[in-house]
Amino acid sequence: MKTAFITGITGQDGSYLAELLLDKGYTVHGLIRRASTFNTHRIDHLYQDPHDPEARLFLHYGDLTDSSRLTTLLEKVGPDEVYHLAAQSHVRVSFDEPEYTGDVTGLGTTRILEAIRAAQVPVKFYQASSSEMFGSTPPPQSESSPLQPRSPYAAAKVYSYWTARNYREAYGMFSVNGILFNHESPRRGETFVSRKISMAAARIAAGEQQHLYLGNLDARRDWGYAKEYVEAMWLMLQADEPADYVVATGTAYSVRDFLGFAFGHVGLDWEKYVRFDERYLRPTEVDELVGDPSKVQEKLGWKAQTMVPELARLMVDADMELLR
């Protein structure tokens, strides 16, 4: 039985990954931040009393800014695989909190890699890299495309990307970068544009909301289904040799397209309800991100199954069910 350690286990990706690993027989340990309110709703259905001898999911308080705690935890858990998903991951927010974003999203990766070295635990390490690192590089973007970040978040992810590669090359660590393009689901945070759209479509159809306020509608993204993308993460750590992979659908749709799919699913014309708000614009925009998933398909046998039209519909259905 393998043991995995997941940072960011309470997030969208962390919850789907925990499900996948538990289904595969793993014991799963997750890092969560201490808060005065519970923020574990995405994994509550997986939780078991730790006193139960059958329990295989365990949560530990800690923070990416606390290197000594990370070292202690890794020594205690002794994982076979570490999936580093935690970050300040909202691009627009990173412009308002650039220092915090750099500390958590950037230096947090160094802290956990150093904790692995200090604990002398022979683990396989997964770094959650982002398509935002490509920034202004023309699409399609692959593993060999230049990195030209256009936000503090993207810059911090570039730092983490090169740090993970450096530890692989300098210390022989099994360290990989999963460069995931946008991936969404009903568990997506409510401040991200895809979830804002799916919730608004459901709420407006139910008569509980009048308008949806958005920024740039022309941005084009390669959107996939997060539940499928976590399998690619797992496959990267099952390979014989560490490598970096782009994970994407290879297709691109605009925010306008996503609006059309979501609102159309409930029989509404989105243009009647969407309003522009400049507060949601980024100081520097990323116009188009489209991934080239050739390598992950060829080397790991992974291919996206859910495309944007279906993804938008399943998200709206889930939000309508929540309202009911």
C-alpha cells in the first residue's frame, strides 16, 4: 500500500486526487491550514474518524510558510508520493497581493522540496505548474514553448517550475511538473470565471439572481475537466523517469462561448443578463492559451474526454442541483 501526501487537499484538484488515490488503495495524508471555520466541504464525504482502524485519510495542520512544520510532517508521514497543489491560485487576486502570492506560490515550493531533502524521504514529487506561465507566448503551447508570465501568480509558478526542475537535476530527485491548462468542475471555487458563469446561469434560471458581472469576455482558454486531469498527475509519478508534461484538451473557447453553452443549457440568452465590470480586468491580460497535449498522450496514454460544451452543462446541472 502506497502513502501519498497532498498539499491543497481541500481544493478542487486536491479533493478529486484524494478520491482517485483512495480508490487505488493509497493511504492519503493532506495538509490543511488552521482556520476558525471548517473549509473541508470538498472532502467531507471522504473523511473517516482517524481512530477507525480502516481509516486511510488523515489531515494535518500546517502552512507553506512554515518550513519546520513541513519537515516534521514529512518525517512523520514518510510518503511515497508528494503532490504539491497548494497555492494562492487566483490570477486577478495576485495583482492585489503580489508579495503574498510570491511567498506562498513561489517560495512554498522551495520549502516543501527542502523539507523532502531534510527529511531524507525518497519520494516522487509532483509540482502543480500552470498554463499561465506561458503568458504572451502564441498558441499552441507545449513543453518547449517559452515562458512569458503576465501576472504575479504566473511569475511565482515559473519560479516553482524551475525550482522543481533544479531539484531533479541537482539532487536526482524524482520531480515532475504538470503544466495543466484551465481545468474546471462543479467543485471549482466560486470566484473563478467558469464557476461564476455556471452558478449565475442556474440562479438566474431559478429567479434568484438578475445579472452577472464579468470583465474580459474575449479571452480564449483551453478548458478541461478537473476530475480527469488528476489522473494525469498520478500517471506522471508512475512513469519510470521524471519529466514535465502539458495537460490540456488542445481546444480553445472564449469566455463568450462558455457563457453561450452555460446559459443556453437553461434556455437563456446570456447577453440579456451579463454586465461589464472593469474591476475584473487584469492589468496585463493573457489573450489565448491552447495546450499541445501530444507528449502526455504519447508517453502516458492520457487524453481528455470532456470538452467545453459538455463541461459547461455538467457544471450548470450541478449548481441547479445545489439550489434544489
